Amino acid sequence: MSQEAIRIEDRSADAPARPPRVKLVKAFPDAFKNVIATARTCYSSKGIIEDGSVDLEKYTELAKSIYEAGHHTTFQHATFQFQLSNVSRQFLWSFLHSHPFYNSEQVSQRYVEVKDENYFIPPLRGEALEVYTSAAVNQLQAYRKLVELLQKPAAEEYYKRFPGRRNDRRFAGEIKKKAQEIARYVLPVATFSYLYHTVSGITLLRYAKMRKAGDAAYEQQLVVDMMVDELLKFDPNYRIVLDEPIDQETFPENTYAREERRGDFIEEFDREMGGHTSSLIDYKVNSEKVVAEAVRQVLGVTSARLSDEEAIGLAIDPSRNKILGNSLVLTTHDKVSRALYHASYTFRKKLSHTADSQDQRHRMTPASRPVITDHMREEPDYITPGLILMDAGAEKLYRETMVSVWGAINRLLSIGVNREFASYLLPNAFPIRFTESADLLNLHHKVEMRLCYNAQEEIWQASLDEVEQIKKVHPRLGRYLLPPCTIRLLAGTKPYCPEGKRYCGVPVWKLDTSQYVRAI
């Protein structure tokens, strides 16, 4: 039996050394009764049906029938907020944050220093456990050394922005954060996170059904089972519709016979990137014309009265569409702005695991992300941030750590550890190669947030790459893909920078995107 075909049920039944912790802290009252009340209200001639008037025994079959028929909006009203801790970044990336229907607020590796022994340990024994923990400890030690080594180049770049702050010890903490933001690239994706995670009842039921899917199936079964237990303690009536999980063999990625020559795919993908971080590979050719026509249709005017240039401006030029200057993101509620839905773009992207973890939080710009174990190969494969290259000692340590990490991963695989467990040692720097698509309305918001100089540098670079390519094919649309400060300038919204004390130190609103450059 191949390593990929090993079922979770056949692996060690030992609990992980540092088990996840799950607590339901806030929940919708009378959650399951509300499912019935909302369903009955649809057909009520007497007005709203109240939760308290629902007789569950009488309407159990109704609940089952609407669930089985796929009428799931009634299950969306009730929401549940969980506190999760001792859960890995790999699990968050692969499962909890891989879909659009959730909200999370998690601890930031950019701003919070990672503590020792703060990583997930799969149920390994003997040599496998020793190899795994030794590698993770080495990665954490390298992280701490890099934090120290990178503070000098980070300080040099910081004081270029803020020369008046030089020698002022009050800003030492800011510089350290810039250093640890880059040092985290060596941390394993096993590193723990803690977070609030809020989902609806239907999403919880989907979690339960899909808990054997993906790259972290062992861990996610532990976590999802605990979430379901918390749900049932709060409202046991959800047992009425709770399904058994789908077997691993059912998922299409597990029906395809794996090839060992993963390097061929990686070489082909990287070659086709053409030197880009994010490469535009497809778009609607007539987007500018279609957006203009959509605006005219909203307003009920002809092209003779409103030109394409003027119509496009009404939708995306902040000096014409001033709601773009509002931080509340009101475009989905505005009829003219919604014309931007009709333009769309597709990118082939290569981001580190840590940068993609931020990219995927933009849930309205969906992507097809990889089965990460199918992208692992024997040779070290990683992204190197620019700040690393500014210090010879940091670069040497960084590359030595990567060689050591892959040595440990290859050793684990050679002694029979399955690829899922070995993948937890992959560093945050591991490249995620994937395709992402977005309509212009939602891409506009994403680019606005990520062109801010406070955004993580790698995702900032990818966003800038995307903007420059869109400007070439659709200049009338692309020229308005801008950071928040420039949009607010054009909209007449003050202050131009909405970040307050977090101001990046660069008057970006005075620059064209072709002039953007940053190292931190």
C-alpha cells in the first residue's frame, strides 16, 4: 500500500503530544428550533413563526427533509463562535480557511513572536518522533537567530522611511517586528495558532461531512470532532441531520494514481510563470466595453449620452465614485459599482505558504490550491524574502536551515512516515503554486488592501505585479487599481492614510504604481 493510500483509521491511534483545544464561546439561542421556525415562516399565512413556538417532535421530519433536499438557507441563520488553540497553520490553510463561509481572527506571526514548543506533533514514535521534533526545534532556533540578524538591515530600511526616529529606542520594537516578519519564513507550518472562528450551522455540518479531506486530515478530524461535540452539547437536536464523514477514497484527488516525478511539474510551472510572482494568464477581452455598457444599463442611458470613458469612470474612478473612498467597502451595495463584476482576471501564482495564508483570506477571489503533499519533492524548494539577501549571515543561516529541513523530511519519508505527517515540517517559505480568479469588484478591494505599504511584502509584490499587467490589457480599468491612500486622495477623503499611528512613512499617494519599491 502506498503512503498516500494509508487511511487515517490505520495510523497510530495515539493522541498528539499537544492536542488541540476547542471551546464554543458564543452561539445563536434556540439554534435548531430556528431552522424550523424560518422554514415554516416561508409558508406561514399568519406571519412570523417564533422559535419558542416550535414543537421539535412534530417537525423533526421537516428538518430532515429540507436538509436532504438541499434547502440549506434555514441552517445559515444560526452562528457559532469557537475559540481554537493548539491548531497548526497547516490545518488553517488547508481546511478552516480554504472556503468563503467563515470569519477568523487569529494571532499574527508578523507581530507576535513565536514561543518554543509551539508546534503540532503528529502521533509519531521512536526515530520518527526524534527526527521530527529535532527538526522543528532547529527551525525555531533558526527563527530566533534570524530575528537578531535581520534587525540591522530592517533598521536601515526603517530609518530610510523615518529618519527622524533614528536612535530613538521607542521604535526598537517596530524594527524587531519587521525582522520577525521575515524570520518566520523558516518556521514549520506545524506552528500553532490560536484564534476565534465563527461559522454558521450549515458550515459546521459541512465540516463534519468533509473532515477527512485535505492535507491535514488527522488533525482536522480531531478538531472538527471537538467542534461537533461542543455543538451537540449546546444543542443536541443537530444530531437529527448530522451526517457521517465522506470516506477519503471518495475524494477525486485520492482516485488519481500519483506520480513520483514531481519535479517535472514544478519546472514546467515555474517556467510558465515568465518571471512573475503572479502571472496574468486569462481575462475577458471586452471587459472595458462590457463594464461601460453595464453602467449605462444601470442608468438607462445610451452610448451617445454617456461614453465608455465616462461610464467606466463612474464605476471605478474615486473622483467620480466617491464611495470607493469609504473604508466600509460599500461597493457590493451600490448599483453602478456592481458593473465591475463583469470584468474578470485569472492569475497563475507562486507564493510562500505564509503569504498565501494571507492571500486566501480574500475569500471573494477564489483559487484552486494544491494538495500540498503532491508538490513536495526531495530537493529544497522555498521562497527567499529580499530582506534575507541583505545580510550575508542571515542568508547563510536561512539556506542551511532549508537544507536541514528537507533532510529531515526525506528521512521521515524513508522510514515510512506518511507524507501528511512529514509535510508539517515544511517551512512557511514553501511555495504554493496555484491558479486564482477574481471579478474586478472583489479584486479591486483585495488590491486596495494589499498595495498598502503596511501589507506583507510578498503579497504586496504579487498585487503590484497583477496591477501592472492589468494596466497593459485594460488601461482604463487598471489605472484605478490603487492603495487606500491614493483612492482616498482621489475621492477627497481625509486623512489620505487611514492607518493613523500605523502610517508606513511613505507618501504613497504621490507616486505612480511604476515607482513603488520597498524592502520591508
